[in-house]
Amino acid sequence: MLKVTPLLPQAIAGPAGGEAVLQRMRGATIVRIGAAEGAELDGGGLIVDYRPAGSAEVWRAVLAFHEGGMWVEYDEALPK
């Protein structure tokens, strides 16, 4: 079994490694997950709309990736 670390690969994600996004997603409710239709993201991207634990706000994280790694392209609360 693989050990899970709450960081994205530093080679691309930078020193923070997406830690704030991954911490906010811990215990969150996934509202919607899928790909970006027609968007120009490396690897097509992965979109995760989520509600952080204890929050009423829905956030959107967009992860982009290619053969070299993965990084957070976007992460913000969605407008109500």
C-alpha cells in the first residue's frame, strides 16, 4: 500500500506543494468532480468542487498535470 502525503510534487508545485488546498480538502464533501470541457489545461485537468468540513461555501480546485507531475492551477470559493 502507498503512503499518502498531503503535498503535491515539489518539482512543479513549488515549495508550498499545494498544501493549503489539500488541507482545505481534508474531510470535505465532494460536490462535483470531472474534467474541464474544452479548456486548454495540460493533461485535460481535473476539477473538484468541494465543501470544506464545517463550511457552507463551495470551493473549486483545478489540478493540471502532465508526465512530469501535477500542480494546482486554480483554487477559490465559487460565487454564491
